[in-house]
Amino acid sequence: MDLPPHLHATRDLLMRSLPAYSLEQAPPMPAGLADELMQRFEPRAKAAAITATTPASIFSKLRAFLATPGFGMAATAVVVLGLGIPLLSNKDGKEVTRGVYSPPQETDGIAICFVGRDKELQSAIEKSGLFEGSAFRSATTSDTALALSGAKVVVDFGANTITAYKADGSVAHSVKIPDQPARVAGAVADAVSLLD
């Protein structure tokens, strides 16, 4: 039999005592020895069985999860990624506030003048976030828009054009207003960029 090392001495003692007696002459087993041996080796098995069958409550499972080092590392990773990704993705040195990109204000000194009225397209340009709110002007006619001093972009809804005028009044760029409202702000931004 394979016994643990600490029982080898007991085995050797018993093995040496057995040949001295025949089966009829062997001393009887001491009373209670079998019970004592069973008590010595049985409690571990019972404790393991009790632990395995006792269901844990949700609260105790949650408390155990929060106490693990893995939860702390996961929480730290979420915070670092939440703060670090916007800062790391800012390669151009553009201003970032709380992870939201703030585009550079391209309309410094350049007016964007709306001639006529198209609520959907005008709203798409104003809400695009590409331009300062102070850059927008309204005019009743294209002549009124041209009378504004300095460089300007005239969005004429009646003529369906976007025209960029330099400070001296010459035309730098002119295109038709795109059919899709999502592309209108980009077309105005292109016109503004040609005036810089």
C-alpha cells in the first residue's frame, strides 16, 4: 500500500509484529482503534462535502468579486483608457476638452453670409461645429452680401451656389450647393479654406 511518509514507521512496526504470532495467537485489535482511525481521516472529507454543497448568495459572490485584485485592475484600466485614448488620439495638437474634439475656428475674420432661406441646409451648416457662431450673417440679396467688408463666403440659396470672395471682392471659389444636407457644411468649409 502507498502510505504517506509519516506512517511508514507505524507500518514497519506492525509488519514486524505480525510474523511473531499465528492468526490464532494474534492479540485482538484494541477497542475503538477503528473508530479513532475513521475520525482522524473522515472530517476532511465531510468538511469538503459541506463546503461544496452550500450555495453562495449573490451578495457574497459580488463582495468576493469586488475584493479580487482583478476587479481593481479592470477598474483602473477603464479609467486610464477613458482618459488616455482622447489624449493619445490627439496627434495634431488640436484642442481637446473632456475627450470631445474642438475643431479649430477656421472663420477668423471670414463671414459666412446666407442669402435667401433654406432652413434645413442653413441649420446643417450652423450646427456642424466647424464655424464660430459670430461668423454667420444674413442678407436679403447677393448685392447686400457683397457689400460686407473683408473676405466672405456667400451661400446663396436662391442661386444654389456657394461662393468665396477675397477681401478685394474677387471670386476665389464657386460651387453648387450639394444636394445632401450632410455635405453642405463640408463644401462651405472648403470655400473658407481657400480664403486663408
